[in-house]
Amino acid sequence: MTHQLAAPAPVPQVADPADPRHWTPGKRTSYGWLMAVMLLVLMMISWADKAILGIVAVPVMRELHITPQQFGLLGSAVFFLFGVAQFVAAPIANRVKSKWFLLALCLIWAVAQVPVFVFASLPALWFSRVLLGAGEGPLAPIMMHAVYQWFPRKKGATPAALASSGVTLGIVCFAPVLSWIAADFGWRATFVFLAGIGVVWAVLWLVMGKEGPYTSERAEAEIEGTAPVAPGPAGAAPSVAPVRYRATFLTPSWLLAVACSFLGYWTFALATSWLPTYYEQVLGYSTQHAGSMIVFPALWGAAATVGLSWVTQYLDVRGVRTRVSRGVVLSGATVFSGLTLLCGALVPPGTLSVVAFTFGFGTAPALFAVTYLVAAEMTTIGQRGAVLQVTNALLSAGGLFAPAVAGFLVGSAATAAAGFTHAFLLTALLLVAAGVLSLLLIDQQRDRARLGLTD
């Protein structure tokens, strides 16, 4: 008589307590916000690194005998490899964990400061700024991708905006400190300080940094319980077909959103490189006060960054089409930035121009977070990291041109005041033109339908 052996009972799988997919919603959200705050601090360090040259511009130019044209090119040097680094990073953005990518970038920034305080020469400044740009180039899209992984799609705008506000909060927090260090201890000491801050953040991130669980449409549906999940391994690639990158980059929505933030980057790079010098040489402030005054547009920029993204999320959650909640918001903010800069350039230098420049220069960095949202709509979640890398590479190219163009305008004008006016007028008119075109032509629903993506 044949006896049939019973199959062994399946062993129940035990949820990994370290996997955020198995955490409670409250714990997952809280840790997501912790990650957003840490990335906010990283972005603050990044923009303090960029802004330091403008803060110490006058003493550096005086001691090293640098002309306005040379200083303008030096201000652009940080962007020489900025975009190249992003294109190099794009193919591996979806393969390497964000934790290790971001850690490596921060350490590169710290190392880049060393030649400046060791050698204190024009070649050392060139080397430092070029290396810094290579390390900072991939930051924004990798950071956005890391934040998006901690929140469902319709709730990611505000935490992403918080992290993005480091563009301005970095200047708000660090500009007065760096100005004080430069005044009391010399401009070389400011670079020592920035190197130390970078190392401290890297150590904390090594201990606390973690990947988020929202890695695909399937993963989001599984975690949120918003749709049935087809059989397959957890965290599998999205079920939607990939979109050709060329098709994404040729959509009017992507092109114009990038154009708005290209000019936003141009505008804020102009502010961080030359606005303290304008305040010192044209308005007559001391080096310390001129460096600290850049806090005003930065403060407004932080509020505008969070405010614009809160508006987009508020409208998104209520079912308003992203053509309005993101496209119109981005376009309107671009026009506002241009008009206020135009006002500041046309009125006599003084209090009114400072107020106008506060709103005009400060609104520019608020465009970045909304542009990333529009760009992310033009592809799948699985391709988002690479698309955001290319997006940031192109929009950040505005920083390559603005300091150099302003340097030549200031250096070739009859007076410094006339040169600054020309630079501000050019920037204002470009912003207004891009904003109006975007208001007319950005339409994500139209472009997603053409790409075969569903809402």
C-alpha cells in the first residue's frame, strides 16, 4: 500500500522590521520627514558653497588682483562640469542607492574647499570651483528622487519643496555667519568652515540615511492599498511601458518648464555671485553688511519655495489638473520674478530697488521644485531618476552663463552701476518672455496622453 506524504506547510514570511514597507504609516511618514530635513541641510550646505565666492568677492578681488571679467568667469567655473557630471550620473541614477550617492557628493564638496585655504591663489580658486561643481551637479535630482521615495505621489510636493528650500535657507543661515567669519578671521577661514560642515553632515548621513519604500507604481499601490496588486515580486518594476527619453524631452511642457528654471538658475546665480558686490560698490555697504543682505531675497525664496509647492499640492489633492496646479503656478511665478526685477533695475538705487530685488531674485529658486514636478510627469516612476538628472543638468546651465555675462557687462560699462543695470534688465526681460510662453503652452495632460501615460 502506497502512503502519500503530506506536503510541508509553508513557512510564513516574517516582515523585515528594517524595511519601511512594513512600518506603520505614522513611523514611515515621520522618518520620511526626517530624511527631507536632512536633505534640506545638505542643500543648504550646497548653496552656501556656491554663495561663498560672492560673499567674499570684494576682498578676494582686491587681494588677488582679479578684474570683474575674471571674477565673472570664476563665478561660472562652478558650473563648467556641473551639467557634465549630471549627464554622467544619469545612467546610474536608478542603479545606485541614493544614500551612497549623496554621501559621496558631500565628501567631494568638503575636499574641494581645501586648495583655497591651503594655496589662496587664482589657480587654486579655479580648481576648487570646478571640482565643487562636478560634485554638486548631480545633487538636486538625486535628492528629489530620494525624497519622492518616502511619500506617495500626491503627497510628495511639500516635503520635496522643504528639501529644495535649502537653496535659499542655506544662504539665510550661512551668509551672516560666513560674512562674520570673513570680517573677523579673513576670507580663507570661510572655506575651512564649509569643509568642516560638510564632513559633519556626511557622518550623520552615514548613520541615519535610508532608502524610501515608494520605488514604483506597484509599490505605492501595495503600501497605500489603492489598487489591486498583480502577482509578482514586491518592488518590481512598474507595469507601464517605458517612455522613450527623446519623446519626454521634446514635449512642450518639459521644454518650457526647464526654460523657466534655466532662467531661475541664471537669476539666482547672478544674485549669489554679484548682488553682494552691487550692494557694496553701488549702494555703499561694508563687505560684512553687503554679504549679509543677500539674506533678504533668500528668506523670501524659502517662503516662496514652500508656498508655491504647498499651492500645487493643495490643488493636486483636490483634483485640479496639473496643467493648472503646476503649469500655471510655475508660469505665473516666472513672470512675477521678471517683473519685480524689471522694477528694481529701472528705479534709482536705494530702498525700493532692494525691496524689488528681494522679490525678484528670491522668487527664482522657488521655480525649481515645481519644474521637477512637471518633468516627473513626463515619464514613468522607474525612469524618473534619469529624467530628473537630465532636467537638472540643463536648467542649472543658467548658472554657467549668468556670472560670466554679468562680469563682462559690469567690466565693460562706463560705471559699475550702469553695468549692473544692464545685467538686471537682461535677466528680467528673459524671465517675462519665458513665463508668458509657458503660461500659453505648458499642458501636462496633453503631453502625457501623447506619451501613452495615464493619470
